[in-house]
Amino acid sequence: MSNEIKSILPSSTAEFEQRLDIAVGERLSEINIPTETLWDAWRCPEWWLPYLAYAVSVDFWRAEWPEETKRRVIASSLDRHRIKGTAAAVRQAIKDIRGDAQLIEWFHEPQNLKPGEFAVEVNTGDSGYDPKTDEELTEAIHTNKNTRSHLKELRITAVISGDFKQMVYAQTGDALECQPWNITATISDGSNKHLVYAQIGDVIEALPWRF
């Protein structure tokens, strides 16, 4: 037997099994397994993240998430499990995925919410809004909230910043004026969004209208 490898096989084991035990043990001892790195959400290889997420009981996972989001969700998983079912757990789950959130319980807005109901306001920042946002946030909320509370409203606030140049269109028979346009408001009915803008400027030729 090797001095470094301690076999746990009984003395009655066949010679072939004893030799196989030694050979496999010595080979495995030569493999460098960076345990301290593999269990660190911020230092483990990217390809290892799904396995680490499973190991720390991540409840909600998307393969298409950016790498930073995956690491953030994994890093906070154990702490979030300790407070699961609380308002703090809901806030943390949403923050890990899409940004800061404000939890509004029924006693904060008794005119809009009944006892046991709550609303969530989410500011997605400059990342904008996409159709998957509602699905991801709703699942994250229901996974981390307590059973007796019910989500009444999910309010999305998206702040979009950037350099907007101009939009020009024309309609047959009319002379229009155009200048660089600014979005003054975004109106959403839950499924469709409308941009409210104003424009003035140079006269352009009248043509069948199109964007």
C-alpha cells in the first residue's frame, strides 16, 4: 500500500481489487481540484456555474442570463434561503435579476390594496424592458414570497437614456415640419407601449408616409 493512500477495503478483498484501489487512489491524488475556487461564485469557471447553482439550491435560473447575473444569483442564494418568505427575500431576488425594487404592502396603500396583498415597483434602469421581464420577475417574486401574501400589481419603471437624432415622415398632400424629437412620456396599457413626442423644424417634401 502507498504511504499516502489509505485503503478502506477489508482485508478479505481480492488482490485484484486491492491493486485497483491503489492505482485509482494514486491517480486521483495527482489531480488538482481547486475546491476553494469551484465553490466561489465569483471565481469559478463560467462553464461550472449551472452546477454550482444546483449545488447551492438556486430556485430560479435562466441559461440566457448574462454571466454577471448568474454569479450574483448564485452568490446570494444561501443568504436568501435563510430569509425566504420575507419582504427582504423578495427585494433581493428581484435585485439579483433586474435591478432595485420597492415592495409596497397593503398598509402602505390601503386605498389600492387589500389586507394580504402587495405591489412591487421595479426600476430596470438603463437596461430597458423586454417581454421576458414580467415572466422572470413574477416567478422570482412567487418563489421567494410567503404563502399568505398575494402579488396584486407589478409596476415596471424603465429609464431610457441616449442620443436621439430625428424621425422624419411625410404624408401625401401635406407639408410637414420636422426637428430632432424627444420622448416626453411612455404610456403602457400592459401589452402595448406608446411614445409621446413633439417635433418642429424644416419643411420637407410631401410623399406617401412611411417611417
